[in-house]
Amino acid sequence: MSAAGSRLAGKTAIVTGATAQFGHGIARAYLQEGADVFLHDWPENRDKLARLQQELRELGRRVEIGTYAVDTTAGAEQLAADAVAALGKIDVLVNNTSGGGHGRFFELTETAFRRTLDRGLLAYFLCCQQVGKAMARRGYGKIINISSIVGVLGSGGAVGWGADRGGIDSMTAAVAQALGPYGINVVALARGATDSTPYTPEAAAERKLRLPFGRLGREDDVIGPAIFLATDEAAWITGTVVYCDGGYTTAAVTDAPDRVTETPYRGA
């Protein structure tokens, strides 16, 4: 997203995991659409977060930052309090933290599995709870939980990641029911295979077989929906997973003789 707009004019947003993939892109897009943002990351990413703040402040909007261990109640509570103190209110929360979760099944350790759930599912829950309290007091809010297609697609090389994102998808539906009476929308935005992932040529080709557009996803493919879900245009969308995956989740691989290799009607 490069052109400036006003779809989020007057809005404020928290983006957690802001220096991670998609976090900084969503934050930039929100600023370009007129929002002020409060960016979170883990304490070990303090310097990286400060550099991101300086970069995004060039857009002319308000950019505040804070590092918190949001896999604890105290950390999530402090994030919510500091964001309200800095921006006056919280309209949008984008949960974007993760703790990894890839690797061969028999090599996945208990410590790694717990870290995946702590920095993903648990952190999302606590941020929904603590930021949700601030939203509930105003009777308004949008919570967008960044998820992944592995929440519904099994991968033997991503058992922890799949468990985490699947839990987030299920929790999204439940939290939407809990917070709906307060005027808060809760949605999961599930991304698919992207060109920023260091796939081998063979792995990328295998994924493209399931992608009818014949390419991997790009960062902008996720940013557009993230903007829409933060607007009042999405007021009737809650408790669901929005799949932004180029059709990967629902596609069966087309047999080779039936694959489209020519597009004679295109541009006709």
C-alpha cells in the first residue's frame, strides 16, 4: 500500500509484534490511512522497534512504542494502559506475535512447543482480554488476530505452529461472542504461502500448484484486508476467519493434463 488515504482517519491502533513480518507493513498502512499507532514488540527487540518508530514517524502521524512480555497478564495490562495514556483511546488491536513452531515432529521439544503457544495463543488471549477491557468501556473496538492457513491444514513440519494458529482461530470465534455485546468485532485474518518465505524452488513450485493465480502471496495481499477489517465497513463481520491465501486452503491440485497453460480469453 503506497498511496495515502483516509479510511482510518481519527482511529488509533495497537499492533503487536510490530517488527515481525506483516506487523510493520500493517502499521505503515494504518498510518498512511490516517490512524495513529502504538507499536509493541518483545523486550529483546527494543532497538529494532525504536528504529521502526523513527522510520514510520516520517509519515507524519503519531507513532508510540513499548516493549512488553505480553505472554503475561501484567505485560498485556501495561500495554493497554500505556496505549490509552499515549493515544487517548484504542480503536483497533492487531495481534501479530508468534513463537515459531516449525521443525521435524520428533525433534520438537517441550520447551519449543510451550514457547510457540505462549508467544502466540496465550499472548493473543491476554491482549484480547486486557485491551478488550479498554474497548469495552467505550463500547467499540476491532480486534484482528493475524493467523495462518496452517490452523486448518496439517503440516508434519509445523505441528507447534498449526496447534497455535488453530487455537487462535477457535479462540477468535469464542472471544467474538464474549466481546460482541460491548460493540467489539473480533476476526482472524489467515495468510497463506508468501514470497518472503525462504522456500526451496521445489517447495515453492509445489505450493504454486494449489494457487490458481500461479504465484505466492505478497505482503500487500494481506495489508488490504487488514485495513478493511479495521474500518466500520466491516461492522458486520465478527467471529470468523478471513482467508487471505489466494485460494490455497480450499484448492485441490489440478491434474497436470487439466492445468491451464494458455489464457486465450484474457484481454479479449
